Amino acid sequence: MANQTQQSGDTTAALLDCIKLCLQCANECIDQQPDMKDCIKLCNLCADTCVVCLKCTSTGLAQTKGICNTCADVCDACAVECDKGQAGIMRQCADACRRCASACRQMATA
């Protein structure tokens, strides 16, 4: 049980970090790189998906595993898109998305 509690805490931290960096990345891209529409869209979708996943992880419902897998897939796609950019926030966002995807996949298999 303690391991599962630690895993839940790690996932929560990864989700919160991903939400924060995705929103920052989207906002910076809007302000400085308006031609990055796919990045902006994916960052916003990723942040929204992470919020839903965060809500689900505390419920213990069976649907949580599916949501976590979906969140991981969206995070992976966002990381790939953000890796295309040169801005520091984009690299930070991509790293946070990869960490979040890994944490969500672990949560889905727990």
C-alpha cells in the first residue's frame, strides 16, 4: 500500500508539473512563435488531459487506467511536437511530458 501511495504522489507531481509547463509553453508560443499552432494546440490538449487524469487518480475507479493510458499517449505526442522547437520552455515542456507519460503508464498498470 505504501508503494502505491508513493506512486500516486509521484504521478500527481508529474501531472501538475506537466500542466504548468504545457500552459507556459502554449502561452510563450502564442506570444513569440505564433506559427507553432500544432504545438499550442497539443500543449493545451495535454494540459486539459492531465487535469482529467489528475481528477481520476484520486477516485480509484476502474476508468482511471484508461484515462491514464490516454493521458500518456497525449503527453507523448506533445513531447514529440515540443521537441521540434528551439525555445527553452519547449524543451522543458517536452521533458515534463515524457516524465508524465511514464508516470501515467505506471499508474495504469498498478
